[in-house]
Amino acid sequence: MPAHQAAALNSIYPWWNTPWSTLWQRTWHQARTHTRTHGPLEPARGFPATSFSLGEWLYLQCTRYPALHPEQQRLLAEIGIDAHTAAAARPRRRNLKASAEEALAHARSYATEHGGLASVTSATVHKGFRLGQWLANQRNYQRTGHRPLPAGRAQALAAIDPWWCPPWNLKWQRSYDRARDAAADHPLRPENGFTDLDTARWLRRQCSTYDQLAPEQQRLLTDIGITANVARTALQHACTAPKTPAAAPAPGTKDKTSQARRAADPATPTGPRHARRTAERKRPRQPRSRLGHRPDLRPGFETALAHARTWHAEHGHLAVPRDTRHDGYPLGMWLFSQRNRAKQRARASLPPSPHLSELTAIDPWWNPPWDLHWQRNYYRARDHIEAGKPFDPAARIPAPSTVLGTWVTRACLRYHLLHPDQQQLLAALGITAQTAGHWPPSPRPRPHTEALQHARVWAAGHGHLCPPIKTVHNGFPLGQWLDSQRQLAKKRSSPSPTQQTLTTIDPWWNPPWDILWQRAWCQYRAAISEAPPS
């Protein structure tokens, strides 16, 4: 630009072309406008009068104050932030410990009012506090293990409600709490199917699947009076008790009903044949499965069963995905429908269909009580061992970074929460309680370990960490990765461990001025060092 044009722009606004980013300059103007409108800033109190984003930006400048450009420091001094004030600044974020204590206080209050924390959903708001969202986050941290809860917080939640994060579905725990409250004032009567309780259907379902429940669930049911003997009694009642037939209309009201129906809908049949069928008592229908009992459906069932036997002979299991086809037959969808019908009968407190025993004879775990994905991974591990490939859970082989290794790691870390039958299956793979006990909950591998190694090698060879953005080092996009780290550093109030490691490698990997200036300086320094002495 010609000198007279630059002088003209400087006379209008001295900072029209700053050596730092334009975004920094715009935000500084917002801070100056705030001070002129609302008075001086209060860094020691965390900038309470500013907006959240502006307060975070101001605190970020205080943490980076020594590394800022001298002119940036002078601009900050105009709005009341100097070196002494920056050192005494506090973050705008709330104290995490105080927030956790407030959340625990709300959890205690809620548990006192409702008798537990199982009924808390993600949308629950308790006295203006979003208890449901907070508790959902804690449950997610507790179950996944990616971000372990502090020991004190987990103990505090367990003291409020031991089953605040059960290993089974929360819907089961909520239904149990309702059944416990209903059974507190009424004795259980399994001989009549708990018909005097509002939770009778759920109780009958637990009795029909009692043997498939986890030991802790069985112990909770025992606390409200449902033992193995009680479950068998309720199951016998469900098998023998006929359905209640529909009551026949009174003789005096038959004609009136027919006239009313005809007036409401002229197409409604009201002749003598319809009246006779209405007056007759309907015979109770015995519960049955649509497939396997009717003679006309038996040939189709035999065809599907033949495909299931052939698949099991080839692969050793029936845990097939839903879209699996065997010789053109939709075996996956057929097995999916059989599992759904078995679950529907269990929910209705009905005994298993006799024809399903033929599937059980082919594969005892064709319909396990746990997730089918777990069963498929188990068969993958079994095939891995039978193929002679290395498998040593104690030595973490296969590696946790692989798909199979991830499943083995999760199985060991959650061994005490698994179903007893799952533990027996794992024992066949060599994973026992002793093996799982020696598996420490190691932290997640740092995702930037490989990138940092490439950064060290580049800095050792070139003397800096300012490569162009398209730089690829031994197949790794080092330039693009460093650029993303610089963008993340601008958004953080304090440097991350990865960024701290980069600073030890090259203190000027992320300078407060333009990276192009720093790269040109590094190239100039390298050129001088390579030039022969004059």
C-alpha cells in the first residue's frame, strides 16, 4: 500500500491493521463499550457484570497477559486491566465443587419427597434446578467409565439411594419402586395373579422371567415378598386361570341396545343371529402361539428350522443379524420375529411356546436375556480362539484399541455386573472373576500421543513447530493438526496437557502474533545458520 494511503487510514483509526487478529480487536471494543456503559470491570470477582462470553474472553486475556503484544497490554490498560489486576483475576465459570454440592442437596431433597432417585428422568426439574439432566450425566459417567465420578460424589449418591444407577434398565427400577409402594399396604396374593394391585401385570412378568433376572433383582423382589416359590405359584395361576368371558346383556335391555345401535349407526347388524351370538357365553380361548401350533403354519416353521440348523452347523450359533439371508431365506428376520414373540409372551405372563424348545435344542442362547450384540461379540471371541489366534485377557491380547479387544476390556471391567450365565460363557474363554479382578481401570489412551511424537521429530529436525498447514510428516498431517491445536488454544481459558507439551517442545509454537511472521522468522534464522561465514 502506498505510504500516503496507510497514513490516511492511520489518521482515521490507528488499529485498522493490527498485528493480532481482528476478532481480538472487535472484542476489545465490546469490553471498552461495556466499561463506558456499566462502569469499571471487576477482574477479582470474575467480571460479574459482563456477559458470559465477554467475561470468559477477559479472563483469557488475563491468563495470557505476559505473552500479549505490548500494544495489546496498553489497550487492556485503557479498560482497567494491568499486570497486577490480571494476576488477581478470577474465572467467570462457577465453582464445580459448589455446583456439585448444590446438585447433591437437590438430590437429597428429591429422594426424601419421593423415596428414591429412580423416578428422576432427564426432564425433571426440582425447585428450579435441572436435577434430571445432572443425574443423567452422572449415570452416563458411572456406566461408561470414560469420565469416572469422584469417589466422594459416587458415595454421596449411593448414600442417598443405593440404586440411583442400577446395572439394569431404569424402567425396571421405577416399576419396582411403584410395586414396593403398592405392596407396602397390601399382602401379595400370587394365587390370584396379584389382581388386587395396580402393578399386577409387572409383577406377573417378573414371576415369568424370575430365573433370568440378576441376583440383585431377585433379592429386591424378595424384599417385597416375591421369592422363587411365589414366582412359581403366580406362573401356575397364569397357565391355569381362564380368561374372564364377556358378560351377556340383560334380557330387558337387548331391544333397547339394538335400537340405540341402529340409531347411532344404521349399518350395525342387529338381527336375531347377531343377538344370539351376543347372548351366548364365549368359550375361553387357551393361550397359544401363532407359529408352531397351527397345522397350516407347521410346514413353514419346519422350513425355517431347517435353515436355522444349517446355519448353526456352519457358524456354531444363531445370533444372526436381522438382515441375514441363508440360501435366499430371510433367516435373520425370522429369528428376530421369534424373539419378539417370545418376549411378548413373557410380558403377558404366559408360558413359553412349545415350538421354541426346538430352537433352544439347536442353540441354547438363541434368545439370551441380555443384549444380542454382546452374544455376537462372544461368538467372535470364541471363533478367534478356535482359529488359533493369540488371546490372553490378562496380557491385554487382543489390544484394547481393536474391536474385539474393546469388548474383552468392557467384559472384564463390568464382570461383577454381568448375568451369571454370561460369567459362565466368559469362563469358557478363560475370563474368570480372578482375571477380571487383575484388570485395572486404566485411563483412556491419549489421542494425541502419536501426533506429539511426530511434533518432537519435526522440531528436532527443523528447530521449530511452525510448518505449513499442508505439511505431512511420515504420513501424518502434522501441519493441519498443529493448526487445529492453535484454534482450540484460542477458545480455552487455560492450556490443555497436549498444548503444554507442545510448549515444552517449542515455546513459540502458538505465538500471540501471526503464525506467518513466526514461520518467516524461523526460515530466516535457518538461512542465516546455513550461510557460510563471510
